[in-house]
Amino acid sequence: MEMAYYLVLSLFAVTLLVIYAWKLLKWAWFRPRKLEQCLRQQGLIGNSYKLIFGDLKELSKSIEEVKSKPLNVSDDDIPPRILPYFIEAIKKYGKNCFVWLGPNPLVFVREPEVIKDVLTRHALYQKPKSTPLTRLLAQGIVSYEEDKWAKHRKILNPAFHMEKIKHMLPAFHLSCSEMVSQWEEAASVKGSCELDIWPYLQRLSSDAISRTAFESNYEEGRKIFELQKEQAEHVIAISRTLYIPGWRFMPTKRNRRMKQIEKEVQATIRGIIDKRVKAMKAGEANADDLLGILLDSNFKEIEQHGNKDFGMSTQEVIEECKLFYFAGQETTSVLLVWTMFLLSRHPDWQARAREEVLQVFGDGMLEFDGLSRLKIVTMILHESLRLYPPVGALGRRITTKTKLGELGLPAGVMLSLPILLVHHDKEIWGEDAKEFKPDRFSEGVSKAT
């Protein structure tokens, strides 16, 4: 009897092992090879698949190589600096090519109309699945699909209405004034000085977000930013390596630190939310910051339907708060630093922008209504975003076999929408695509040339 028991147990264990071995082999070899065959039948060209890692090693190596060299500020061709491996693949194989992110093939989509199709058909082209470790940085609305995305979008919308943003202008002004005062103080010693403005601009955007998101909890907001900034550095490092299921449970130094950061961020934001909710239930006036507006909108949604399922849970509110920092801080800093860089290289546009600001506002306080009259400044910002977009590429994954442009692509293929390459494409923007010419946007974004 005992022998039979162990025999059955052994057979069960062997069967389980065979099943998992087959799944692993299918994931690491048979599936990628089948996808590769489909892509090549469509006329797409790329490297042959290499077991498990694909092109990840070469991709990481190319990034490290460009990072080891100083940035040539006189060279307007920035894509090779940001997307070095992708550029080399396109040079080698042409526009219709693919690369391997581990066992997943990545196809480039550069035609504006096809990109529009990808971004509007949400059920068919979904956001890439993040790993458990990268999800520690932020989830929120950017990671959701379909119904959940729509629910969160509806609840978040009131926080970004123009009337609400208008009331945040004093917070933006205060953060800018503090930064300029620090510059003036640094220059006052010798009359002039050289400054590394990047950390100042990072602090500017984080301070502005802290004030507008957690107005009365400003210092706690700054603490969240510092922790999220460190978490982002860990996530970037992890994203360049192959994800191994279960690796997050390994007690590595990075894993332990990431979990510690997540615990601190969660506790800090939850503490802020609990205090706000308690105050709201006590009948106190709600703070007019992003968190206050979000909580108010969430409560109204729950009351309207009489069911908590129609609102966000506390954990979901925490994730949206984390996203305020992740989505807003780095993108704003990048836009500002590249705009200042471009204006330093084009003093004529700098002079025109300064003259326009003085004409509209003089030496007085900035007013929201006056911002819409800054045509030259708006053109400069649009051209800066074109040349140096804060996000170099967007990713999507195909969920069902589909026709994309002239290609028939199977489920499982990853898509890259390389914004940076599209913005520098001479077929779209002309021979001067890499040149700084804000006049392109003189008739607005839809008529830009």
C-alpha cells in the first residue's frame, strides 16, 4: 500500500515536471521560432532568435556604449543616442525589421496612420505586461485596459479640468520663483556662475507636483518623490535584463531595497489619504489639490451608484498618487531642460520668447488667461517636444491575429511605436527634420510641417 502511494506520488511529480518543462520549452523556443517564421513570411527581416535572451545582451551593450561617451551637443541627430540598437537594426535590415526582446519579437511601426490605428484599437493592441518588480514603481491608469481604464479615467478627469488647473498656477509660480532665487543667489557671489540645471529642474517639477497633488502635506509629498526617484532608477536597470519568474523573491540587495521603498511609499500615501478621508467624513472642507479632487470624485461616483465597485479602492488611489510623480516629474523635467538647451543654441528665438512674455505679462504675476496668448512660446515648446520627446517610444502587444497596414501579424508579437524616429523622419517633416524650426507650428499642431 505504501509502495503504491509513493509510486502515485512519483508519477504525479514527474507528470508535473514534464508539463512545466514543456511549457518552458514552448515559451523559450517553439513559440519564438513559430513567430519568427510568421514574420519572415510577411517580408520582415531581423536577427535569428537566440535562446531565451534574443537581442537583450546586444541591446544592453549598445546602451552602455553610448552612455560611456559624452553627448555631442553640436549634433542634432539624437536618435542614435537614445535608441542605439534600434537604429542599427533599421540601418542593417531597413524599416521593415524586427528585434528580439528576450523570447518576444518586436516590430517597428513608423507610419502615422498605422500608429493612429494601434493607439485607438485598445482591445486588439494592449499595453505590454509589466513584471512584478517594475510594478512597484507605479501602476494606475497607464497600466489598465478597457473597462478598468474607463472607470479610472472618469474618476480622474475632474482633477484635470481647466478650471482646476487654473487654481494650481500659484503653486507653479512659487516653485519657479524659488528655483530662480536659488540661481540668483548662486550668481551673486561672483556676478556669474556655471550651473548644472538638471537637478534644479528635477526639484522644480517634483516641488510643483508635491504642492498641487498634496498641498497641505507638502513635506510628505517631497519624501514620496525622493523615494519614487530612487525606485525609478532600480526599475530602469531591471528593464534592461531578462525577466525571470520568481526572481523578485530572491533576497538580492536591489530586491530588498525596492520592497523597502515600496513599503515606505505605501505607508506615507496611505497615511495622507486616511487623514483626508477622516476630515471629509467630519464635514471639513476638502483640499483643492489633486488628491482632494480625486477623493471627492471617487466618493461621488460611489454614492451615485450606491456600490463601492464603481469607485476606486484605497490601494488604487495610492497607485494613482504614485503615478502623479512617475508620469509628471521626469517628463516635465526633460521638456524643460531640452527647451533651455535649444534656446541657448538659438538666441534669436530666446529673445523673441522673452519679448512675448514681457508683452503679455510685463513684470507682474503670471495669469492663466495670458498663457493662451503666448504663441511663440507655444511654438518653441512644440518643436522641443518634437525633437526631444520625453518618451522615446511606446510599446503595445498584439492579443489576436490581425492585419496591421500591409502586414498580417500573429498574437504575441510586440509593437514599438518609436515616437523619436517618427519625429525625425525626413519623409514626414522634410529635409530639415532634424533642425530646430518652431515656425513649423505657426498654424498649430494639426498643420505642422
